[in-house]
Amino acid sequence: MPVPANALLFVSAMLFTIGVVGVLVRRNPLVIFMSIELMLNAVNLSFMTFANALHSVDGWIFVFLVLSVAAAEVVVGLAIIVSVFRTRQEIDVDDFNTMKG
Amino acid sequence: MAFTYTITAGDWGHIAPQLTLLGVALLVMVIDTMLPARLRGGLVIIALLGVLSAAASALLVAQLGGAPSAFFGMITSDGLAIFSMLVILGATALALLIAPGYIERQGIHQQGEYYALVLLAATGMLLMSTASNLMMIFLGLELLSLPLYVLCAFVPGQQIAQESGMKYFLLSSFASGFLLYGMALVYGATGATGLTQIHAFVASHMPLDSSLAPLLLVGVVLIVVGLAFKVSAIPFHAWTPDVYQGAPTPVTALMSVGTKTAALVALARILVVALGPITSQWQPLLIALAILTMLGGNLLAATQTNVKRMLAYSSIAHAGYLLIGIAVGTNLGLAAMIFYLAAYGIMNIGAFGVVQVIERSVGFGTELDRFRGLGARQPWLAGAMTVFLLALAGIPGTVGFVAKYAVFSAAVLASHPELTIVGVIASMISFYYYLRIIWAMYFELNPEGDPATQGARAALGAQGTPPLMVESSGQSAVIAAKSVSMRQPIALGAMLSLGLAVLATIILGILPGPLFELARQAVGLP
């Protein structure tokens, strides 16, 4: 028996919400970044569900694009996080307060 | 299902500007590895030639006409696309011109990477402003964001720049998540990702029934939230001041104009073009965003003492004026918006261009104090800054006034006078902080003493106390010792860029007719 589309959309919405909450409450950039990836993958689940329900290929292609872009983002993001860590030896976002106003 | 679509030469022709920039970016990177270090400054010339040929090919695409869309409706090259491409390419050229002097002073050695990344970011901006499919909009957005993350953090070992890059990266990908979820919901509601198909679906399902409306409207709200982050509309602006302040100034200049142009054109395509049938549903949201952004941006800018940071808030305020063009939901609004984008590009890059001459190290040394007495020390530089600030404030005779007039009159004609009233009040607030800088340049004394006597003292050399500059921010003693004279040298490229921007600000302010006519034609108005 196929899983009903509504259930999949519900799971996707839950995952997205967990990701958003993670970004807002966690203080380590790596964990924040993981939460963002969770949001993107929740969106992918939505795209797949809609593509199946609507019998359209657009959703699948969109998922491929999101996956490859997310991979590129990991490369750039981790590079920036590493370079920050090299200069400051700590990466808690609460300490990123050089600029104010 | 069978997929029978063949890519023709015409398709490639439509993305010739993007391909040109991409090719030149790769070329710059390859040549960089072959050149000896002392010749690498010449790379900026290759990059500029690339931007110029991309602009030429954009004009060629416009001349040739033909089918307005390519690649199965993924890309469009209508008037809106051509106009915004030219705005972006012009902004890129001006931002490239001010880069070499800055790069040299900040001791950035990886010039090849810098220019290649700027060109790649510009490629993404072009792609986003020509996209006519949700996928391409997302892809363009990411292609412009990824190089900008790196460029923000480009100065090695400089904490403030890294902080800027990290903040931009985290908040921007967070916003991308919202944008994507919105796109997924719109796709789920309409079954299409192409903007024309979405338009056709929505138009044929009016009025929206209760099964469709929630999905579509939540999707639209999420898309607006995601793109509002990129155009830094209040309340999604929190990243802007920090990122703009910490990034290298030529990058800030490019980011403030290019990203806004691309994101606003994409937003306009989604809302006004694709979702035109449900204008009444999204309009209140956009009006609220525009009002909050105009008032908030100007009020926050008035409290700043760092000029670069103040310009960041001022760019938020200008995003508010620009949003009026979309919020009114008419073609005239769009014409006013793209005209405003062209004007904003010229005057804002000019202002950041002056700031980068003044700036001592990334993120520091652009306090208002640095502008005191600039009128006496460097009258030409101060004069250029005055022109840009007056234009940003919207004084008649400058292009800024014409742009504001176009946007406000579009709001009145679409019977939204409340937007005009708030806009005018917000502009009056903005006079305070723009004129504050002009006042400092001409009517306040330089706190570090008269430069002429300083020079004489240095020449005598008998005092034993070199005129060291004292500054509140740390780490400045070394830099202060380095800058022997208070007169900041202006690199040739920066001079050219500032001169062009001043000329354009004044000429387009007096004779705005032809450009505005182009903007009207671009959105299909007679």
C-alpha cells in the first residue's frame, strides 16, 4: 500500500520545522549548517511527493538541482567555517559580535 | 513519457551574455596561474573586457529579437531581462574598476581568484534576472550567492571579513531554505515550475477554491520571505549591515546593486507576471514590507556613525522604495523599478567607491571622522561624494530624484497614495544622515589637525613626533603609521569609475527621458 501523500507532506513540514528551530536555537555554525541541510532535504521530500502525486517530472529534476547545489554549498560553507576557526580558535556564533549597531 | 526537445543554436544565443562571463571567469583563473605576480594587476583588464563583451552580446540578443524564450521556457530574454542584465553588467564594470587600488592597499594577493569570483557572481545575477522558471531562479540565486560568500571573507586573517562571510553564508542559505519550500508548495499547488505555466494555471482557476488557495498562498508567502532576505527588506535585513561593513568595499558595492537587481527582477517575475491574477492576495504583504523597509531603513541609518554601515542601512531604505514598484502590481511600477535600479546602481556604487578610497583596512576606518575636512583636503573626492549623497537623498537635478519621482508617481497612478506619503516622509528622514556627511566634509575641522601644518612638520622632521593618527578602534596604530599623508591616493581605475558615475548621475538627472523610455519599452509599455 503506497504511503498517502498527505502523510509525506506532514513529515516534510515537520522536518522543515525542526530544521528552522535548529538554526534558531543552536550556537555552533556546524550544527546550524546541518539544520539548514535538514530544511533542504525536507523540501526535497515535498518535491518528490508532489511529483509523484501530480505525475510530473519537474519535481524530480528540481530535487537533483537542490542536491547538487547543497553539495556546492557544503564545500564553500565548510571552507569559510575552517578559515574562521583558524583565526579565532573557536566558532560559537554568539562571539561573532565585532560589528554592532 | 518521451522527452523530445532538441537544443538549437538559438538557445545558446539567448544565454550568450552568461556564457561570455563564465568563459572569461575561467580564462582569468587559467591566465592567473601563468602570469608572474607583478603582472597580475592586468587581469582586471581581461575581466572588464569580458563584462563589456557580455553587455555587447546582451544588446545583440535584444537586436536579433526572435523567440523571447529559450531552453524549453527556462530562460527568457524579454525587455525586462535585457534591461536588468545591462544594469547588472554596468554595476559589475564600475565595481571592477574600483577594485585594483583597493586590492593593492589591502594586500590581497589572489587577484585571479578575486576577479574570477566577481565574474561568476555576475553570471549568477544575469542568470537569475533572465530566469523564467522556478528552477532557474533558484539556480541563479545560488550561483550568485556562492561566489559572494567567498568574496565577503576574501581578506585572509581579517576577522571582520570572515565574520561577514560566515554571517552571509548562514543567513543566506537559511533564506534559501524558505525560498525552496515556497517553490515546492507553489509547484504542488499548480503542478508547474515554469512561470508561464503557473500563470496559465492560476488564471484558469480563478477564483481560487479552498483546496488550492492555502497551498498556493503559503507558498507565495515563503517565496516572498526568501527573496526579501536577498533584497534585505525589513524585517529580514539583520544580516545586511554586518555583511556590508565587513566585506571588501568593491564587493559590497557589487553586492548591494547586483544582488538586489537580480532578486527584485525575479520577485517581480514571480509576483507581477506569473501570479498577476491573484494580485489582491499578495499586495498587502508587499505594501507592508515596502513601508516597514522605507521607514526602518532610514531611521536606523540616521543612528549610524560609520559611513560604510550607514550606506548599508541606506541600501535597505532604497530596497523599500524599489519594493513600491512591485507592490503596486502594474507594468508602470515595474518600469519605475528598473529605472530606479539603474539610478541606484550608479549612485550607490559611486558612494561606495569614495568610501573605499577613504577606507584604511577592511571594515575599519570609515568612521564619520575620516570625512571631516575632506572638502579642503581633496575637493574632487568630496565633490563626487556630495553628488552621490545628494542623488541618494533625491535632490532634483540628480538621477536619484527622477527615480524616486517615477516610483512615487507609479504608486499614485495605481491608487496607492499611502506608499507615496510614507516614501516622501522616509526621504525626508534620509536627508538628515546624507547631509550629515556633506556637513562633515565641508564645515567641520579635521580632528587630526590641519594637513598643511602636518606636512610642514613632517618635512622639518625636527619635532621627533610624527603626526600619528589616534583612532578609537584597536589595531590602527600600525596602519596609521603606514599612511604617511592624509591625502588618500586615488587609483586610476577608481578615478575613472567615480568620474563616470558622477557624469551619469548628473546627465541622467537632467535628461532622464531616453533611459526612462527604454525602461518603459522593456516592460512592454508603448
